[in-house]
Amino acid sequence: VQLQASGGGLVQAGGSLRLSCAASGSSFGFNVMGWYRQAPGKERELVARILTSGNTRYIPSVNERFTISRDNDKNTVFLEMNNLKSEDTAVYYCYADRYGNKLYNYWGQGTLVTVSS
């Protein structure tokens, strides 16, 4: 299974970006898909996640600015980021979890988001 993330880039504060992450190589869907980020000098943190049902969860700092969604048929997860702030600058990693006889966890390669003030 491979996850390919895209959509990062340089944007001014207040701007928007849309990240995409497509999973390939799996005939199964994923129970959970989401995004982590890691800013320079900081630990990786979970930004948002979405279940197959569409249930979502966000960290407080991005709530009402970011929207996570997914296309279950295409095993793709999206992160719409609006009103970006300099503190959103980070490498964003997508992930996907599948629960079978054990937890199967997969990661994308990361895409850099840089917000200039």
C-alpha cells in the first residue's frame, strides 16, 4: 500500500491550500484516514482525522479553518485549509489505518506547507 500526498506549497497568511492523499495498492478500504503535521523543532501532531462514516475530529487550533473529507471509492483523503496562519507551516503527512486481525497503519511521504506572514 502506498499513500501519495500532494498539494503543499507556499502561500501568504490568510490564503488557502488543498491537500490530497491517494492510497493505492489496497483492495480494502481504510477505517481511518487523516493528517498529521510536523513543524520545525516540534513533535508531530494529529491535525484531523475522518472515519469511513464521515465522522471527523480536529485539533482546536485548526477547527473552523480546516476541513477534512474523503472519497471512500477512491481511497483518497483531502484537507482543505483556509485562513492559513504562519503557525500552520509544517510538513503535512497523511495516514490511513485499517483494522483487521491487527492494526494496519500506512503513511504518506509528506508535503510541505509554508505560510508567509
